[in-house]
Amino acid sequence: MMTTRQFASAPVTLFVAGTPEPPPCLPARRPPRRLDAGSVTAALARTATRQWRPPAPEERQPPRRAAEFHLVELYQPYAGTVLRTALRAVEPGAGPDVLWEREAAGPDGLDGVLAELGRSLAHGPRVRAVLVGRPGAARRLFVGIAAGPPVRTLGVLEELRSALSHPPAPVTVPTSALQRELLRDATGGADHGGRHVEQLSWNWHGPLDTDRFTAAWQSVFDHELVLRAAFDWPEDTHDDPWIVLHDRAVPEVIRHPSGAPGWEELLDADRRRGFDLRRPALLRATLVDTGPSDEGPVTRVLLTYHHAMLDGWSVRLLLQSFYRAYLTGGTLPGGERRPDLRDHARWLGAQDTGPARQFWSTRPAATVVVPAGHIAHGRGSGRARRRLTPYEAVRLRGWAAAWGAGESSALQAAWALLLYRAAQEPDPRVAPRAVRVGFAVTLSGRGIPLDGIDRLPGALRTPLPITVRVHPSTTVPQLLAALRDGVLDLSSYEWVSPGQAHRWNGTPPGRRPQSLVVLEHLPLAPHHPRLDTGLAAHGIHVDTPTPAGTFTSYPITLTAHYDATGGLVLTTVHDRALLADRDATELLSQSAHLLRSFPDLPSGLATTELLRTTLAGHPVPHPGGPSDPAPSTPSAPTGPTGPLETVHLDVLRRATRPGAGWVLLLPPPGTPDARFPATARTWPGPQALAVLRPVHDDAPPSAYRPLLAPLLESRAPVALVATAGNGLIACEIARLGPAATAPLVVLATTDTDLAALAAVLART
């Protein structure tokens, strides 16, 4: 925040130039000195009669009108809001372009910018300023004053000095508890680059006018207070930060030509760049031309924003306004939107926290919150993505609705089952136990009784902790109902921040959620067809924006959103310092597999049986384990009446890439277990390598069905490798699946070389 001490004086260096158009003829830069009326008057008297010397006849070019103006460079930095306010105090009728921001590239770049400043002063305004930036150098501030008598110029300078010496107090708004927590997380720590920065990208088919694109966003910035807001906080105290409202902010729009750096590299660099949270415009756009195509020009659009100021719902609201502005030539009609963040802050300040405190103080704490994984020592964030087809997404949504829940509850149920599975003992002799799992879910923050809240852009979406007890006999419909009711309870207090909830609940840091589950919802937009029609009239078609996934303060975040075709896209973003890439990917793959399986499960299937039948062959990572692949996956637990399964799967080596398939070894009876870990070390193939072993030697082929069915449903290739004496049962097992996905049966000897086996499978 600027203090009055910084504005006690306005050191300036006076340049007076009578210039042709272009370039201006400037004297050398002088060291700063305090504004002195006598010296300024003397300087003006000496230079007012200085005229530009016409070129010699041999140098003469077509006649150009001379642009006479006085130029002042200010060496003391000022905030943009302070500068604009001071300039408008000197020139009350000045428009929004009283202060420019320009880039001066090349040796003559500065001359060109100042010539443009001089030309603008020839058309009426008395004063105008420009902030000039150069690559790798600090920005310079120049103030242009229209030519006139020295007394008038001196008067303008005195007015400007007075306005800069007594800047108006900034208009501020208190931050919400959620924003304060996001700011602490985004600005603290050594490796926080890109944290809480979200990216939306889509394809723009058809012509894209960069100037019109920029003007449209400028119009949205002028109408939306949240885009002209920034944060500020004292450096030497523990006081809360606040929001500073600026009267103007300029959108950043960068366009890269075709052949620019790769898209993924651009995304990563843009995300790591982050934002200066003390400057307004916490949203920027990047355009990347993709070259000509059969359908005409295509431009990839990237919109980047910070969650401390905007959420996904807000940005989609702003996009609707942007499209309207683009269709009207870059100008958005109407005034500023209300309600805005000031109204929301006022509503928050009036809330009684007593009922919320009472609610959270009675919430039971979770006993399992950490996703299972190996020790990780990476840096930055990792991302993975899976997709349910439109058919699978419709089936999931219909199945959840039949049980009185939504797909968000199904997503949360799948995640709760994975946390429950990771909490069980790996020893098959230990019976499964009931646990209370905990994670965070997001609420829109727009269910509060504030008129127009559904159209208010801001940082309203909040993650809140939820816990649910999972028993070995719990069914999925019961789990859906518990999660649905739990979220409904939370919705009464969706204005509460996660930090407040933890404090009121008394939850110690080690028992707080370590994962976040998000289902992205889009705002209702009944006028979208009109926008599509208007864009189509200009030969433009735009795709549905796709979120990249936000690097949050949680070790792993699972996000789901619908794409343009109706498919459900699942994305995980994880902290590589806390969770290894392959463990996060495994959790994502198992989540997708559960969501695909839910509609086909019997309603009375208990949790233990569900996990045993649907996740057979999927490894269970163990916290604190080695960084290499685990040598095996334990068999299913046993119950008091005997084994709960007759066949189990030992995973020796994971697949090196998704979809590579499985190679299942069927050893003859009596083969020692110690042989197989050594076998896995010599396996060269990309497929996952596992041992399919019956608990009893007389197990019928049908006993293999529960383990084999999920592998065949994935449509990845499966090969059964049987040794002498097991060929017949291998063929009978292969007939259990549908003919289209029946596994390949390979007969081998006990001393078959695995490299040769991998080569054979690669040719089939």
C-alpha cells in the first residue's frame, strides 16, 4: 500500500521539446531533482523559443506537421490508480486513456511511443501520461503537456505535484476468510509456483481480430469490479490482507504465431508464472495460432486466472459478457454489475458465526484422510486424466438419480471407497474393519440469501471437510445417501472457510482432509443459443472451455467436468512432494473403474465384496513403502467363516503405459512363491505381469470369474500363460469371458525365457 510519506514530493526532470512527427528530438536524460518553480520557469523561458531546424533540401522529405508539446519524466514510482487519479484531477474531462501502457521494443521504440504521445496532445487534451516498458528494464513514466505559455505549463506541473503529494485514500474491501487462507497458501512456502492458478482452454474456429478481442475484454474489465481488484497486505505486521479497488485495469492479451513453443510447454510456463497478487487484472488471455486447416483458421485460447479472486463459475459468467462485447465491436453496453464483491463482503460481515460454530463443533473427525502412496520426493504438480464416454456418463447419472443422488455423490462414494480400501490391513488374516474416512468437497458458495448471487463473479466456491463412516457391510446406495445428506448439511454453512471449520471442530492438522473432490458445474445461461447464433453470423464457432485442473493446497485433487460431447472427464492434480505420479494415476484409474462399475452392481453388495470383485488386480499402495513397484498385491481378507475368495492375484510388475494389458501366469500346483519376485525383475514387456493362483488346488474354472471379469471389461489385451498340466484349465478360464474380449492362451514350459515370451506376445 502506498503511504503518504512516499508522496511528500514529486521529483521530476523537465524536458521541453518542439518535435516533428515522428521522432521527437529529446535531450539526454537528466538526474532527478525536486520541482522548483524558478528553475522550471527559467527552463521554459530558455526552451520555449527553440525551434526544430528544417532539414536541408537534399534531406527534405514530404512535409509533416510539427507536434509541439512539453515532456516530463517522473523518476519516482507511483501506483497506476494514484497516477490516473492525479491526472484526472489536473484534467477533469480526461477519458479512460489518460494513462497509457506501452512497450518500447528496439532502439527507436521509445521515440515512436513519445511521438504517439505528442500527436495525441495535438487533439485537445491538456495532459496525458504513458508508462513505457522495455524488455529486462524498469518501466519509465512520461507526462506530456500540450504546448502553451510557460506559465500554463508551470501551473499544470504544480497541480500534478499537488495531486501526487496528496493521493486519495484507496478504496478497500475486507477479504473473506477463504481468501485469506488461499493467499497464505499461495504466497508461503518455497515451491508454490502456480498454486491456485487455473487455466481454461478452447479452440476458436474462424477469424479472430486481436484488437477487437482485447477491446472486448477491456470493456468487461471496465464493467466488472472484480477484474479491477487486487490484494494488499502490510509486510511487517500480521494484519489481515485487504482488497484494493482500482478504477482501471488493462487486460493482458498475448498472441503467439503458428509454430510457437509446444502447447504443453506453454501451459506449464504460464501456470508457473502465476500472478502478482498486488496488481489488478488477476486474469489474462493467451492466443496461439495453429496454422491453416481445412475448416479455416483455428486459434487456441487460453484463459488463466487466480482462485483467490475468481472461481470457475465466475469465469464462465465473464466469458458470456466477453462474447457479447465481441459481437458488438468490443463495447459492452450498460453499467457496472451489481451485486459485486463489496455487497458480498458486506453480507459476510453481517453473519452470526454462532450457529456455524455449533454445527462444526459437533462434527465427528475422520480416522482416515491420507490417500495411500509411496514416498515421494518430487517438485511441482503432476496431472493425469481419464474419461467416461457419454454413454457411461449417462448410465452413471441415471443410476445415481435412481437412488436419489447426483453424480457428485457417486464421485465422492468412489473416492471414499478407495480411502477405505487403503486403510485396511494388508494381512489377509485380519478381518476388515469399519473406518471413518474424510476428504474435502466443494460447494458453490452461491446458495446464500443474497439477491443476484448466482450472477456475481468472485472467489465464492469453497472446499469444506466431510466425513463418512464406511463399514465392511455398507452398500453403495447407503454410502450415496450418507454423502448426499452430509453435503446438504454443509450447504447451510457454505460461506464458512475450511480453516474456520477445522478450528471450530478442533481437528488437529494430522486429521484434516488430504484430498479434495470437485464436480465442476456451469452457470445457467439461457441466452447461450443467441450468442452461438451471433458468433456463427461472423463465421465463428467456439468450443466448450476445458479446465486444466488447479494445483491446490491438498496433496491430491480429483476434478470432474463434462466435455462438449457429454463425456465425464476426470482429472487429478497432485503435489509431487507428497504423492508419487504413479500412485496418483492409480487412484485416478481406480476411481474411473468404480464409476463405470456402479450401474452394474447388485444393490445389496457389501463394501468388502464390491472392492474384491471390482478392483481385483488393481494394486493397493501402502504409505511409506518403497519407491519401486510393490512386489505383490495381498489377497482379499478372510472372514470368520473361512476364505472370502478362492483365487487371488499377485501383481509382480505394473504396466509401463495405460492399455498395455495383462500377462497372467498360471503356475502348476506346488510352485514355490519365492520364484516369482525374481521372475518379475527380468520381465521386459510393457504389460502388467501377475500370478493367478487358486487358494485350493481343486478350484473350478468359475472361481476365476470375479478376478478376470474386470480385466476383460477394460478391453485391454489379456494373455493367460499356462505351463504343462494347466493348459486345459487355462482354455476353460478363457471361455468365461465374451468372445470379443477372450484372453489369449499361451502354453509354455517351466523354463520359458520371459524375453522370448514378450517377443511372441508383441507379434500377436
